[in-house]
Amino acid sequence: MRVRHGDGRRRPVVIVGAGPTGITAATLLAQHDVDCLVLDRWPTVYPQPRAVHLDDEVYRILARLGIADEFASISRPTLGLRLLDADFGVLAQFNRDQSLVANGFPQANMFDQPDLEALLRANLKRYPAARLRGNAEVTEITEITDGIRVTFTDRSDGHVHHVDADYVLGCDGANSIVRAHIDATMRDLNFEQRWLVVDVATGADLGQWEGVHQVCDPTRAATYMRIGDARYRWEFQLLADENADQFGTLDAVRPLITPWTATVADSELTLLRVAEYTFRAQVADRWRRGNVFLLGDAAHLTPPFIGQGMGAGVRDAANLAWKLAAVQHGTMGADVLDTYEQERAPHTRQMIRLALGVGWAMTGGGRAGDAARRLVLPRLRFLPGLRHRIVDSSTPPLHRSALVCNSRGLAGRLCPNPLLRDGRRLDDALGTGFALITTVRPTAADEASLRRRGVVVLIPQPGDDLATWLRRGRAGAAVVRPDRTVARAGRDVAALCAWTTGVLRERQ
């Protein structure tokens, strides 16, 4: 066995796994000028579609990566949610407002995951600080005196390599070797269901409503989604005696998809994939040991009922990357890394519980649940507040931490991303650092101190979207983190300036 020392360079960060979570983390780190190496066992993008939905908060992160326009070209906003009974009668329909919302992008977007991953990888090449190496299967992670050693095998020639790093990010999925290294265990939230996933391509017009269809059948729950111009997905809950092998042909799946494809001939349908997935709800009991972190499916698994599985991993990357960069550049102390799990783990548990609740409300309860749905769901459209919440894409605020000073009000929530008077979105104006958004200008000394720490000071005009946002949040100013989360808000601008300068060191 021949052992080689990687590419001869020590890396501040090694990322294991090049799915959406890993590439997002690498891109954000590279935007902060942090060198990183991404290792992935596959030579290219994994070809099978998995995730098909992301919301406007995650779309906003993609925009910060620099691929908003490209993603728009491969995705389609979805109109909302239609709930059907077992006989495919419409129980209720909830339409989304397709105008741009607070984050600047449509609230629900369908896409094909391999297309997104190809965009992410192509975009990563713009950043010389990041390197992606495929065909690299990580086999061992070892603590060494001055860092962490990652050993991997080049699957193309069998040679074994190792690379040393300051930090390792485990973005390597549900069977994570990084999770095993830190002795983390997945804690089960008592949910497990087997589902059949069917992907079909057709140029025919199915004549269906352009939103997500959820069949609320306790015996055979099902979901239908149009992913692209010619791609469609169905998900069907499998019965106890069924498996994917029984549905491997178009003839076999035809009875399941006929309610949507009755007017389309078999010759116009191409079966792309049939796969069985076991949907689980799990969260790792620890997300970190020392300088090794877990992100994405390595840290948590969520059922797909609210389409937040992939998005949760992207949120992990957005939360952690800027903190690692701040520590690497010396603008914040290493204790800031403690806030990653403190913030993300409770948020993830809330989202998983929401997914479980939605799944049960749509399909659970047996005959009694089915009768209750027939009675209640048609009447939900008459309750405007509840109707809005069903299609609202906003997620809960982050849990209190050293960087979220109050879990009430604006703190812990994303700031909006409106168009500014110069035509730019707020995110483009703020760049990659902290910002103070305030309706009252700080003193000259406070402003100078903030600017020495790279903090952007933005003063909205009365009546602007940001001024209205602050007023509704009962705040005169807000400190916004690089991930666009509000760290602290209030009326005392001097106190906010003092807190910010206390958190951030002056840049050298």
C-alpha cells in the first residue's frame, strides 16, 4: 500500500462530502478567504434525484453563493398545497402568493437535485481557496498533536492519502464516518415509514394543478409534485408486504400514478427511477467534538412532509462557515463555535417536530383521522390566519446563545432582504460581515469603531422597508450577523454598538 500526503498542503478546513451541504460550506468559507478541501467518494455529481424542494430562506443562501439566476433557470415556483381525500376529491387548497416575499425569492421552489449540485460545483470553481477532490473515500480521521489527520483512498487507483487540517466538517450523510469518529449517536424521535419514490419524465401535459398534491389516505398516503418542465415525482407510502422491486416497471407503477396520468399514453411516459426510502426522524446527540463538526444528514434526518431535509443542511453550513472564518482570521474567539450546536440543534428539532405533525395531520389517525380531515380541512380556508400559516415558509427563530441575545422580538430571526434605493438587494450591500441597521446614526466614535471591525452601518430612510421592519419589531436598530440572523435588537443604539465592538476584534 502506497501512502501519499494529500496534495502536500495543510488545510485549515477539510470537508467530508460534496453534496449541497458540503459545497455550500466550502463556498461560504472560500468567500471569507478560508482555504478548504472537499473530499467526496463519487467522481462526479451523484446522478439520482433526491431532494426536490427548497424554500425562500434557503434560496437566499444560494443567492449569497452567487447562483440565484442559475437556480431560477432550473427551478420552478410551486403554487401551494392541495389536500385530497382517498378518492382524490379536493379537501382543501392553499395558494401561495407568488410575488417576492421578505427574503426576496419565491417561498417554495421545485428542482432536480443533480442539476443543483452541478451548479454548486461549477460555482465553487470561481473560488481558488476551495478545492474539490472526487473519487476520494475517507477511511479514517485521527487526532494528531497539532490538528486532525484525514486519511482517504483514491478510488481511481487505490492509493492511500492523508491530509492534515485544523477543522473537519462531516457533511457525509446518514452513514457518516465523521459521526462515528466523534462517537455521536443518532437519537430516534420515534418515526419510521417506508415510501416508494417514483420519478417520471414526459413532454405531455398532465393537466394538473401546478402545486403539491397530498393524498390524505391513511392506507396509501401519496404526494405528487411537478419538478420541472418535463419531470414529475410521486411518493407513495408502502404497505407492509410491499417493496420497490414490485414496482420496477412502468406497468407496475401505472395503477399508482393513473389518477394524474390517465390521459397520457404509456409511450409518452419515461420511468426514470423507482426507489424505496425509509423516512426517519433522528438527531445526533452531539454535533461536535473538538474541532470536528457534523452538518446535514450526518447530524439529523427529517421526514419529507415539509420539504426541509436538504435545506436543514444548507442552513447548518450557513450558520457555521462564517464562525469558522472569524476564528481563523482572529476577529472572534474560538468559543463562538459553541453557538453552532446551541443554535442549530433546537431549530432542527422544531422543524422535525413540525414535519412529524404535518405528516400525522395529513395521513394519521386511521378511520377516525380520515373522518376528522373530511370535516375540518374544507373549513380551513375560511380562517385567514391559519390559512396563511399553512403555506408560510418562515422558520422558527434561533435559540438563545452568545450570538442571539434574546429569543424574543427580532433577535434570532432573519432580517428581510428588500430592494434598496440603489437597486441592490440588502444582502448584496452588506457583503460577508456584520451590519448595524439603524434609524439613528451612531456617534462618530462608535461608527469608526464598528468600521474598524468591518461592520457595515446602514441607515434606512423613513418609510423604507427596513425602517418599517424595525418599527414593527419595536426596535430602533438591529445587529445583523453574516448569516443574516439578527443577533441583537433594541432602541439603545449606543448599547448595540458597545455589544458589537465587544464581540468583534479589530481587523489587523
